[in-house]
Amino acid sequence: MAAYDVVTCGEPMVLFSAGTAGPLRYVGVFRKYAAGAELNFSIGLARLGLRPGYITRVGDDEFGHYILACMRVENLDTSLVKVDPERPTGVYFKEYRGLGDPQVYYYRRGSAASALSRADIDPTCLEGARLVHLTGITPVLSPSCWEAAWYLVELAGQKGVPVSFDPNVRLKLVPRDRVRDDLLPFVTRSKLLLLNEFELEVLFGTRDLSAVADQIFDMGPEIVVLKMGVRGAVGMMVNDRRLVEVEAFRPARFLDPVGAGDGFDAGFVFGYLNGWPLEACLRLGNYVGASATAVLGDYEGYPYYADLERAGLINGALRKLPEGMTVTSRGNRGE
């Protein structure tokens, strides 16, 4: 098994995106995509030239084989994927009402990936890995998923592999009063904490990173990043508690915000693994995240390494703005 740069674990799903706006009861045409936070993240990394290892399960059905085909097209290794002959692949639907963000409807209970367990994780997959990345979606899918995610964190600790964690809170999957109990243990084992303003509020009671930065650093993370959508992102490091602010990019057209957070994570992690300074990592995260919003699929808009070269983003030096993008002014509405 070749070494992976980053190892992650989670559920891929098939997304059916409504072809017209309005309640789903009136929609007759849907577009089909592969989706899922960890899948999006993995594809983002692969397009930038890294080798992610994606641990998951899919059903032995047409949707599962579709996801496997999408992974192969995106140059993702499928050797860590188990095909479950008894459970289905999860699906979800995306509805557009014309105002606000899209509404999503999950059909993932009893899915193949909800049966992920410690037995699905081969410890050798971490040999040579430089990072383990998890989101808060996987631990709340089922008790066995929580144990699988925690086992991966424990293995990372044993092998000296740092962990990045995105809480990715989904209140359709976990009640708000359970979020802290389910996810804070992962915060304590993370070196990188990547979250948005809503998640900061749910976990720490505020949307002001400066107000709780010391508390977070005392828990264990060494880098904390706050994603703020069209208002950009801010970050702080434990050894230099100066708040670094980077403005967002605005694509030429905005269609769908879903996938932007996962893309941000991929861009930030790419910069981090290449030794970039915090400001450059934030800038690249913003760029990849903004690229996702110009298309209807979750990951289809993510850039390739050659796109970063053309945009002047390699080595953290933004020499020119990407075509069709402008830097937003601060103070715009968040996600």
C-alpha cells in the first residue's frame, strides 16, 4: 500500500439536486452527483496533487458503484472502500426555494456507511501519512461510526500523525444539546480546528474567535481557523495569538454554497502540508471554497494544481486575481 498524504473517514452519498426551484413535491427533474464532506475534501486534495486515503463503505448497488466510478475519475484510491452487499448507499435531495441557502433532505439511516466500525480501519493505512482529517458528521451517524472515528484518532496519536477536525455540525443528524458531548473529544485531539461561526457558537457559546481562543488552545489545538463565508476567514496559532484575517474571493457567479466548507478545508490543508504561513493557507482555503460556489455540484468547481499556478497562488504569493473573481469587501453577509 502506497503511503497516503492524508487519511479520512466518512460517508459518501448520491445527491439529487432539483432542476427547478420550489418545493420538491413540484420538482420533476433532478441532477445526480456524488457528494459527502469527506469525499469532497478528498477530491479537493487529489486535484491539488496530494494522495488522500478515504475509508468508507458503499452499498453493492448502482449508487455505490456510481460513487466508486466518480472516485476513480478523480484519481482517488478505492482500496479502503468496502462494498456492503446488505445495506444501501445513502442518498439526499437538495431543494432550492429561491431565498436563502438550499434545503437538504437526507435518506441515509441504515446506509452502508452508517455501519462503519473499527473493523473497517486497517492501521497500516496510516504508515507514512502526514495528517488525519475528520469531520463531525461521521461520529454522529451511529455509535459504531463514533467508535471508528475515535479509533482513527487513537491510531494517529500512536503513530505521531497530527489530526485536523472540522465539526461540520448538522442538526438534522444530531440534536443541538448532544453536539458538545459528541464532538468536543475530537477537538481535544486535534492540531488543526477548522470551523464556521455557527459551529463556534454551538461548541463554545460565541461567534467571536478572540473571546474563546485561549480556551480552545488549552484544549489542545495549535491552529484554529474560523470560516466566515463571503466575509473571508480568520485564523490564529497557539504560539502567536495574533488574529490573521484574509478576505474572501467572490466568483463571477454564485449558484450554491454547499461544498465550499469542504473545499476550504482541502485548500487550507494543502497549504499547511506544504509549510505555507497561516495567511497563505487561509487565502488558498478561501479560493478553493469560493470555486465550489460557482457550480451546482459539491466538488465539481474545485481547482486543479495548474489552476493555482495560473492564479498565482503557489507558494502563497497571490500575484494576480483569478479571472472572474474579485476580492470582497468586509462586512458582507456570512454563509
